[in-house]
Amino acid sequence: MGEAINDLLQRLRVAAAAQRGFLDDASHQLRTPLAVILSESAQALQEPHPEALHGHLVRLNSAAQRGAHLSHQLLTLARAEGSAKPEASGQTIDLARLIADSATEWVNSARRAGQDLGFELEPTTMRGEPWQLRELLGNLLHNAAMHAGSGAQVTVRTRRMEASRDGDVGRGTAVVLEVEDDGPGIAAQDLPRVWARFYRGTHAKGAGTGLGLAIVQHIARAHGGDVHLHAGQGGRGLRVRITFPAASRAA
């Protein structure tokens, strides 16, 4: 009986690895043609063209953008699922510093979306994989750009918190990452399903893929963390709180 169970588990691991490998390969293969379509359609929109073609070019460019984003997210998911647990194998990092180092890129993206992006960063030390944490935050900010809409205010916070101050945190201390916006938030009927892959909410806007929160949850859990959704200040908008175990002082 034990040998049969071990054999089944090994076959499941092999199948999961094969699936991740397929997603990885497919995402890589899609990137080049999508990049060409995206570039060519954008250039065609900038150059003189018949009015009758304008709508077609806009839709082609939008589809290429969505395809490129989906390809990137599938590749991110495949890489994250195939990685060792970052909480144990990653490096000791200051999450606030990691965010500050990439702040310019995210601020420029927020400006293009017509949003005001601010940061409230306290020094925090945790163990993790930097590229995964950047992807986690990038997905949260992309979601805010898509769903909070133009004119929204988005705030990224980091802080260290004692366990006794929050029921979401286990023993000891935790590193807290929050992304809050003052947009329309998530409809109550969508809350139980928002973590499912490819699920888009009832009032979803933009060219999202429905993978953002699934990626966020996977990366958070791989780092030993938890993700919780709350209403923003004044009951409006959305506040995503992620709690990670803080690095020990000896780390």
C-alpha cells in the first residue's frame, strides 16, 4: 500500500513538472510573435492610415497587449511553481528597499493610468526571492490600474508588526505589505472566487487575465505568508494585506 501511494505521488510530481514545463515553453514561444504584433500595430496607429482601418488596428493592438500580459503571467506562474520554497531557500532582504528600488517604474506606470501612487515604507527584513516579490507587487499594482480606474489614489505600505496586534499573524513578528486603493473595490459576490485562476469579477474592467490574484496568493504562500482582502479607508476601495514571517535577527 505504501509503495503504491509513493508511486502515485511521484507520478503526480512528474505530471505537475511536465505541465509547468509546457507553460514555460509555450510562454517563451508566444513572446516573440506577440511582441512583433504589438510593435507593428502600435507603429501603424502612429502613421497615416485609412479611417476604416483605425478600429481594426486599435483592437489588434489591444489584443496583442492582452496576449503579451497573459504570456508573461503564465511564465511567472510556471517559474514560481517550479521554484523551491523562497522562505527557506531565498535571501534575507529588506522589502521596503526592494520596493523603493523599483518605485520609479511603478510610478511611471501609475501616471500613464492617471493614478496617484504613493509609498509609506518602513524598513522590514524577511527571507524571500526578490523577483517573485517584485512580480507579486507588480500584479497588485496592475490590478489597481485596471480596476480602480483613472483618478484613483493607490498606496503601498510596508511595516513590521507584532503578532499580538493582528489575528492574521502567527507567533513572533511579521512583515506586512499592503496595497490600498480608493476605487470601487470588489463586489461581495465575487470575494469567494477572486483567487481562482482566470476568474474576472462581475464589474471587471480593462484587459485583465484573471491571473493576477492567483499569482499573488501563490507567491505569498510560497514565502510562508497569508493574503487578506479588506475594504479601504472609509469602506471604499480595496486594501490587500499580505503578512510574511519576519527574518530572525540571526539570519
